[in-house]
Amino acid sequence: MAKNNAAPKTAATASDGAAVGAPSRSQFIRDALAAHPSVSPKEVAGAWRAAGHKDEIKSALFYLVKGKAGLSKKRRKRRATVKANGSPSPKASPGRIAGQSDYLRIKDNRRMYTDRTG
């Protein structure tokens, strides 16, 4: 029988310093959001450090995980507004500037006139 002269086993660690078998940062955030959907990034980061982890959870990762989980607010679409005379306002058609259509019409007419007369 061969003797085992190896050192006593310690907790295995991953390449980033996190303990193997411990939840990843993303999974930790998912678990925290499942327990408390209105938890803040600072609270999650504090709980992560209190659990004895060396690395930190940044707010960007928190919001990325929260967004992928579908827990963030959805962006509202811009509503098209219509003036009293029925024409859309400049905000309703984002590519237009107020008064631009008159300028372009005059410019096109001048171009057509110079093309005809040479």
C-alpha cells in the first residue's frame, strides 16, 4: 500500500478566485432578485461581500442580469403628436426640421429650372 503524502485538501478555487461550488456572481444576483425583486445593486454587493467573497459585484453586471431576467422597466415608445391643423409636428417625424420642407421644395424647383434652361 502506498502512503498518501499529499497536503490536506482545502477548498478548491476557480481561476477568478471564487470557490468552486459557490454560486457565480450572476447566479447570486438572480437569487437575490428572485427573493426581493426591488433589491438595489448596493444591497446585493453588500450581501455578496458579507457572504465572504473576495471580488465585487458592479452595478453594470447587476443591471445586465436584471434586464435579461425581464425585471427592468420597458422603454416607452415615443407617441406621434399631431398639430391642430392635422400636420405632424417635428417630434412626430424625427427626420424633419420645422421649415425644412419649404426650403427643399424651393431648392428642387430652382434645380429643375436650371436643368431646363441650361
